[in-house]
Amino acid sequence: MASFAARARFAPLALAALCGCAAPAPPARAPRAVADVLAATSPSDWEVLDASNLFVMDLPRGRVVIELARAFAPAHVANLEALARQAYFDGLAVVRVQDNYVTQWGDPLAEEPGAKPLGGARRELPAEFVAKGALPFTALPDPDTYAPEAGFSGGFPVARDPSRGEAWIPHCYGVVGAGRNEAPATSNGAELYVVIGQAPRHLDRNMTMVGRVIAGIEHLSSLPRGTGALGFYKTPEERTPIARARIASDLPEAERPKLERLRTDTRAFRAYVEARRSRREPFFVEPLGRLDVCNLQLPVRPATPR
């Protein structure tokens, strides 16, 4: 003889069998919108960004802040620090804006006799296309077309191949790479570009990625497109000058950007991923339940008092 509790548990099923109707569904968990997930985060879910790892570039339109990918390109980041500390970028310019592709900046005379000297920075560096060894990694639940796995590591979008022990930063919107010539070991960080269009993932593992823009991307993505080949500007007047570029920790305290980003090793991040995979806002008719690594922009906001 079944207990009263058991009879009560199976009663809806028995009723369904008698009447030919479906058993009542268990109560559904209330869906969460992206804004609701972020509003429910706590200070411990966010990480204040280290000023020594931020590259700050001031343009006439405003400030651009780049978080440096030290774990993926240590030699290039060290060179960028040396270049910034000798004011190398000051007075240089944005030289190329190719629609749906990249914005590029550096010395317009880089290949000519009047090029600005690199000073104490190295002229050529080894290619840092992939990082080897164990890195913190939070995998996304969906497959990636260009890699066995995709996710986030240290705040950066990352693809990886565990069988080869390799990880790399994919060419997502806002990611910054080091320009080079045809040979792999010909970049040094003096010429940089940022992705401003649909992710050109065919470039993955073919370029050294040095960071990602975390503030001010609009000052680079909204510039007039170049009319020359590959989006290069034809005349000096078309270029956007760089007023100043520094490592944030070298700036006076009052001028340093104070930002924090959502940590990717938290339950809050996993909830954010799920909210982005299946959008629950009233506008969305079909929550697709899929997410590409380049379609997940990691939230960054002004740092809150601790």
C-alpha cells in the first residue's frame, strides 16, 4: 500500500490517465533578462582593473582604454610599455579605417627614412600567436567553428585546442592586434589595429593579439573610412592625430581610468552567459539558446567603492 505522500505525488498522473489529458507541468523557473542578471551581482563578482595593465590613448574625439593581454603576448606588451613611456605614439595618427574590418594606427612614415625612432623598444619580436600551458579558462557551452573550445580567460575571449596545449585570443570586435609584414616575426607593437567589424576569425593564430578595447571603442569605429586601398587614408589631412598614449599607472592619479569588469570565474558570469544565450527581454520572440564567443561582450563599468 502506497503512503499518503506517495499517493499524493502520483495523483496528478492517475488523473491524467483517467481523463486523457496531460499531467500538469512543474512550475517553470522565472526567466532572467541580461539587465536583471547584472543588477543582481555583488561587488565580489567584479574585478577592478589594474592601472599598470591599461594602455590609454587620447584622441581628439575622446579617450580609448585598452586592457593589455600580458598572458598571451608578454614580449609585445613589454614593448608597448617601453614605447608608451618614451611617448612614441604622441603625434602619430590613425592611418587606416577599413569598413567592417579594422582601424589601424601608428607612424605614417614607418617604412620611410623619416620614421620615428623606437628608442629603447625592440624593433622585431617573436610571433606570439598562441599561448602555451595552463591558463584559467571558463568554457562556453556552445561549439565554436574555428576551435575545439571557446570561452574566456582573464577577461579576454579565448579559443583553445587542449590536444595541442594552445590558447589564443580570437579576432572579436574590439580586440587589438599588432600589425606585421609577411614574415611572422616582424611585429613589435608600434603599429596596432582594432577589429571594428564582423569577426575576421580567419586571422586567428596568424597575428599577435595584445589586448582589447574596454572603453572608447566608438572613437575608433566611427572614424571616416579611408578611400585608399585597404582603407588607408590618401592624405595627411584625413588622418586622426594621437594626442597622447600612456600606461595608465604612469598618469597622475586623477587622470587614471578606474574601471572594473565582470569576473569570468563566478556564478554571476555563468548566469550572464545563459541570459545572453537565450534572451528573455519582451522584444525577443525566439530565445535561440546559442552563443558565439565573439557575441559575448564582457561587461565593463566604472569601479564602485569597495
